[in-house]
Amino acid sequence: MTGIPENFIRSNLQGIPFVGPEIILTGAIIILLIVGVILPYWRYRRMFTVLALLGLIGSLLPLWKLPTPQPDLTYLSGLFVWDWLTFFFKLFFVVAGGFVILLTQGSSEIDNVEYSECTVLVLAVTMGMMLLVAATDLLMIFLAFETMGILSYLLVGMRAGDVRSGEAALKYVLYGAFTSGTMLFGFSLLFGLAGTTDLLEIGRQVVAASQNPQDKILLIVAVLFFLAGLLFKTASFPFHFWCPDVYEGAPTPITAFLSVGPKAAGFALFIRLFYPLFTTGGEGGMYEAVSGLDWPSILALVSALTMTLGNLAAIHQNNLKRLLAYSSIAHAGYLLMGIVALSDFGLRAVVFYLVVYLFMNLGAFAVVTLVASGGGSEEIDSYRGLGSRAPYLCVAMAVFLFSLIGLPPFAGFVGKVYLFAAVIYKKIYWLAVVAALNTVVSLYYYLRVVKAMFLERPTEASQVQVSLGSQALLLALLFPTLGLGIYWQPLAKVVSGMF
Amino acid sequence: MVPEHILSWMIFCPLIGAGLILFVPKRYPTLMKVIALLATVPPLWWAANLYVSFDRWDNGFQYVEKVPWIEAFNIHYFLGIDGISIPMILLTALLTFICVIASWNINEHVRGYFILFLLLDTSMVGVFSALDFFLFYVFWELMLLPMYFLIGVWGGPKKEYAAIKFFLFTLVGSVFMLVVMLVFYFGSVEPATGLHSFDLTILADQSVHQSFLRNHTIRWLCYLGLFIGFAIKIPLVPFHTWLPDAHVEAPTAISVILAGVLLKMGTYGLLRISYPLLPDMAVAFALYAALFGLVSIIYGALCAMAQQDMKKLIAYSSISHMGFVMLGMSVFSNTTAINGAVLQMFNHGTVTAMLFLLVGVIYDRAHHRDIDGFGGLAKTMPIYAGYTGLAFFAALGLPGLSSFISEALVLVGSFQQYKIITITATTGIILTAGYFLWTMQRVFLGPLNKKYAELPEISLREAFTLTPLALIVILLGFYPMPVLDLIGTTLKHTVAMVVG
């Protein structure tokens, strides 16, 4: 904190270094676009990968030069805040974007003609998410939300001429437009109430307004409308219907991206919006919902329904991408438990789980991509006996799936313990029991894949070839999935520092 | 004589072996088997050392190791053994060694089999020596993965069904345990540090429990959650249906481990977790637990009588025998019954191991296990018939063989507290004698089935796996003190604590 006298950075010029990551990413996007026009882009797949990765890594450089994040360090006229949440999620999205670029590089679903656009869009969505987690102003939040949203619709529909991809994109757009419109309406209600778009100021006004019966109705409507947008992004009940179709239709690496990136952004936004606006307290790490606005109870119910529906629907899926789509719905339900817990501990659990989820879910999708590219399909049938044809891939897949179930010694187990602990700490036992039973249900369908891979006989004998690069990518995802399950003290320390 | 960190060595020695097997080239399957065997020898040696140097008069934990693992959650890598764990550790070390030899005829996916087997070994020893609830849970769950694959890949015709059934049943139990574990974590404060704790020795101290953990309903639900988790593992009727399926489909060595060691984890868990943490509930629930035990004894025996498949018969007999353990463990008015129960845990481990090994021998030759499909085998395989006779008589509780003493202790002890239940349970012994003798008669006596006139006699390798178990069965039948000495002090302390 040297050289900056107070937390509010008055001059916008001084604030510019704080948006360094976004500026560098924008630069990278422009370079990629220009290069894509000048060079015969369909020949230089690898070059685009390298450029995009350089852009992502470059965007991290300013992070180390900036002062230590502080809860109330706002910049650019108070539009953004530079706290640990911002810092952490910027890193998170860069890692997610990087893995997805690498995954796309090795995927046969996205051909060379589309590849340059794909890298551009992935970077742009990443930038949108980075802005979103830092924003503390309703207007800015909405802009970033839509930057992320609209570009991800494009990503889903990227495969020209593929009907399924087009259909998925259309569904995503319609649903997305509807829910973000609803959310925007919620924003306008709050603006009308408070006369400002600054979150902290609105938060103060909300507490005052909740005393007034007429304003209270307004607040309740606003909360519900907020929920529409956020539950859509996180693919939670009752706004989850788009998820399986979109996940199935989109190219697999993009599905992987959607299942971790925007979902994580949605949860970050939950923390950004709901905690300053609709809670009071914060002493001793416990919060209380603003009186009369019982959103935690609604969310607890949503959480239970989301995980139960996701898990039950997943049982009957024969397409692995649909199965993982429903599993990602279920995981949104688990993650909501942390939001419901109304404590710093719960928020830590959410962040911890998101990190773990990033690795295990990307890992599972990485295997799906590699199997599909190696001559298989996304149907579970084509995984029959794959254990002997592609042992490395299948052992990796088994690890990712066991981690998704939440079995020790894998990271998913620790993440789940965090979430369970959060609700038990808050004494919401029924939710913990529902989640526990859901774990058992989820075991069944994840094991269907494991069973197909290892317990059934192969239908053909040929080995599935996996390139050295893909093996390294899998290893990079396996290492944290296993490592964080055995020793997670470092990450535990990081998330404790955040809240 | 006893190396430092002996428990850690016993836990991780098999894991090191598994790591080595990973790097053996595929064309040397025998080398993999040899490594697996060598990885189980040192634990057996250390177990023998433990047996000699274990202090029989100390009611606390011995060979304790405690290092912080995850400071953020106050989780420790905390190991130690007392009189309840040591017979289980001895049993595990012995049975894993024997089972590697019994697995010598595995020729499919040899690498995977032995890696998973050794991983299973690690988790079993871990469960029996962990003193931190979290660590205990990790080892407890870790055991599911190898077991699922061992049944599912190397099992019989319905292996997929059996494997997933085993996994689902056990997981239901363990997720309840997880919730209870977290309730205890937040419900207790370590006085020295003011932190929440997973330390079982601290959680056992009732004064660290916070007010909401003193709530009667919460305690009741917690006890029920733990009990269901452990009852599925034991397994008590009506949570038992996974066991016959798992046994029938599992390969011989895995059946041995399943019946010999894994079932004991259920009763061990009750003794290690439920009783110390919730002693008041243990007493309040004792009558129901005794009834569960009784139902298991009778129902298991009746089901066993109706079986055609030898493995299924032994599986149901296991349910019946574990019922005696449960009955003995629900008596708190004297220490006789609980001593008998823990002795029965050990004896059942050795006797059932023999039974499953013996069924494996005949299955390898005849490729079926149909009781009525044989006849007069005593003529072609007299030595085999001798071993089987010994195992059957031991299982039905013939005086002079080990199970007699443990079952007698259980019944003598429990008669003082539950008269009618004990009298009814005694009929279980008669039923047991009935089905074992009937099976004996159908398989070994009577006219020789011509189809099996040429069956080769038991091989040296097979005899080698059976002989140590047979010797233990006979020795403990005449002189049970080697085991009773080990467990007595701790159990006295346990009962005093529960009642106290």
C-alpha cells in the first residue's frame, strides 16, 4: 500500500493500472483479429494458440505490480473494487481460459477455419468475466454480465452449418436474453429506490427501505428478479432447462468452458451482489439477511431442488455431455449451500469448491474431447472397455469422476466437506442430509461411466492414441485433483484470507 | 525391536509395493505377484513384533503418532492402537499375506489386481489405527474404490450388479457418518486451543461438547446415523442384502478379505466411534442393538440353511456370526460378553477366511459351487475334506475350536442382561450346526459323484494358505488367552466409560 494515501483512488488515471489485465487481454484480442485477417488463418492453428496463451499470461503480469487488495479499494470512479475476490477470480478465469484454449487446440470438433475466431471469443469472454467480478456498480455489472453472456452465445453457435450447435445457441440466447432482461428490471427497481448505482450505497439504503412496508415489496421483487439472472448463469433450478441442450450442442471444449467459467462468474456475482445488498452484520464471520427478505430460505430450497433434479435426471442420460450437463446442474446445487450458509466460512467453501470443480470438471470434459477426437463418440456405449484400449485416459477419467462424486482422497471430497461443513455450521441439517443422499444418487450415474470403461469388454481392439501434449494437459488437471485432496492447506489458507 | 512410526510403516508399506508394481513391465506378471507378496511380509513381521511388545496393562493408546495435517481444519495425522485395534491389525496383516498367495492364480490384468489389493490393504490398516475422525473417514472411504474394482473386474457373472450394490450401500452409510462427523466437529471445542476438533480422544471427553451437542434429539440422531453406517458394514439384518451378492461374485481372495476384515470394520467403528463419543446413547440403544443382533443370528442361519451355493451359505453364516458380535457388544452389565464379541471378531475372521479359501479350492477344480452337485468327495480328496471338516466344526462352534469360546462368552455374558434374547439366540447355534453338518453330508459323504472322481487333491500352495489359519483356530480353541490378554484391559476401560 505504498504511495497511495487513501483507499479511494480519485484520479481515473491512477486507476488505469488496475484494469491492466483487461487492457492487455483487449490488446491480445485485437492482435489475434488482425493476424487472423492478414495470415491464412486456417494454416496456423498452433500460432493462434500460442498468441492467445501469451495474451492470457500477459494479462496476469499487472496483477503482481498492483498494491495488496483491500476490501474497500475502489478505482475508476468507484466502478470497480480491488479486493481479494477480484484478484482471485481474475486468476481463476485466466487459468480456466488457458485450459480451454489448450483443449480447443487438440479438439477435432473445431476446424482450423473457425479456430482463430474461437480463440478471440474465449479471450473476450474471459475479459468479460474479469470485469464482472471486479464491478461494484449496477451498470458496470450489467455491461460485464452481457459481455460475458453474448459472447458465450456466439461460442456455442460457432460451428457453422451444424444444426445442433445452432439450435443450442438459439436456446441459450432466448433464455439468456429473457433472464438478463429480468435481472436488469430488478436493477432498475433498486436504482429507483436508492437513486444510485453504487452497490455499497444501495446496500445502506436497502436496510433503511426494509423498514418501510411499501418499499419492502419492491425489495422482494428485486431480489427475485436478481435471482432469475444469477440462477440462469449458474444453471440452477428453475432456470436450468437450457443447460443440457446447450452443453450437448456446443463443441465439447466450449461446453467445458461454459461449465466452469460463467458458472463461477455467476457465483462470484452472488457474493458481490447479495452479500453487500441484502445482508447485514459480518462480525465474527456471520451475516444475517436483511429483515423481511428471507432469500436464504428460498435459496436453500433452490439448492436442494437443483441438486436433486440434476442428479435424478442424470441417471438416464446416455450421452456423456448431457450427463455432465446434469451433473453440473447438481454441482450448482451443492455450491448454493455455501451461499445459503450466510457466513465467511460458507463463502470460503464456495470459492474452494469452485477451484476444485475447475480442475475436475475440465478434466472430465478434456477426456470426453480426447475420446471423441480419437475416433470414439460422446455416447457412454463407446466407452465400453475403453479401459484396456486407452488406460491412461480412462484412469484419468475415473479420477475426475470419483472426485466429482466427492470420494477421498480426491479434491472433490474436500470441497464437499467444506460445503457440508458450511451448512452444518449454520445448523441447516436438513440440507446437509439432502446433499448427502444426493451424493449417493450421483455415485450411480458416474459409476455407469466407470463401469463401461473398466467392467465391460471392449467392442474393438484398437488402441486410442493420445498425443503427448494432451497427456501433459491431463496431467496438469490430474495433479491438483489428487494433490488438493491429500494436502489442501495452501488453498485453505488462500481462501481464508479472502473473506 | 519395534521401529519408530511402526503404524505408518504398516499402512504405507503396501502402498510402496503398489507404486513399484506400477513400473514393472507388462511381460513379467510373476514379478508383480512377488512384489505384492513382499509388500505384505514386513507388515506381518511388524504385526508379530507388535503382538510381543504390546503393553497388555495399558488402557490408553500405544505407538501413537500425531502430526498436524491440515491446520485450517485442525486435522491431524493421528495414529495409535489399543486393545480393540490390535487383534484387527494382526488379523489384517495375516489375511492380506495369505490372500496374496491365494491370488496367485489371477492371470487377468495382474497389475491392476495387485495394485488395488495393496491399496485395500493400506486403507484397512489405516482404518484400524486412525484416531482422528477425519483420517478414519478418509481411510474408510478409500477402501470402497479398490473393493469396487476388485469385485467388478475380477468377479463372477453378475459382478457389475454386485459391485455397484456394494458401493451404493456402503456409501449411504458413510455419507451419514460424514454429516455426523461434521456435527461433532462444530459441536465441540478443544479446551487447550479453543479450536474445533476431529480428535477422537478429545471428542470422547463429554465435557468438550457444546450445548447443542448435548441436545437429546441431536445425540439420538447422531447415534442413529453412525449406527446405520456401521450396521450396513457389519452387516445387520435388514441392511445385509449387499453381502451375499458381493460374496458370490467376488474372487476368492477378495471374499476372504471382505468377510475376514471388512465386516469387522462395522463393529470396530461402533467400539471406536459410537461408544466413546455417545456413551449415553449406546446404553439407551443397547436393547435395540441386541435385537438387531438376535435377528441377524436367526435370520442369517435360516437363510444359510436354504442356500444351494456354498459361497452364499458362508455369506449368510457370516451375517449370523456377526450377529453374535453385535449381541455381545450390546451388553454393558459385565465385560464377559464384550470380550467374547471382540474375540469373536477375530475368530470369525480366521474361520470365515478358511471357509472361503476352501470354497475357492473346490471352485477352481469343479467350476461350480452347487452343494447338491457334489457327493462323496471325502474319498477323492481326503485332506481337503479334513480341512473343511475342521473349518465347518469351528464355524458351528464345536468345543475345542476357537469360535466355541467366543460364542460361549457372548452368551454367558448377555444372559445376565437379556435372558429371553440370549435363549433365543442359542437356537442360532443349533441351526448353524444343522446347515454346516447337512452341507458336509451332501458334499463329502454319501455315494461318490462319478463326475468328480478324478479331482486332484488340495495343492501345496492351497494347504499353505490354510494351515496357519487352522493352527490358530485350534490353538485359540484350547487357549484363548493370547487374544483375551490383548483386549481385556481396554474393554474393561470401554465398558466402564460407557456405563460410567
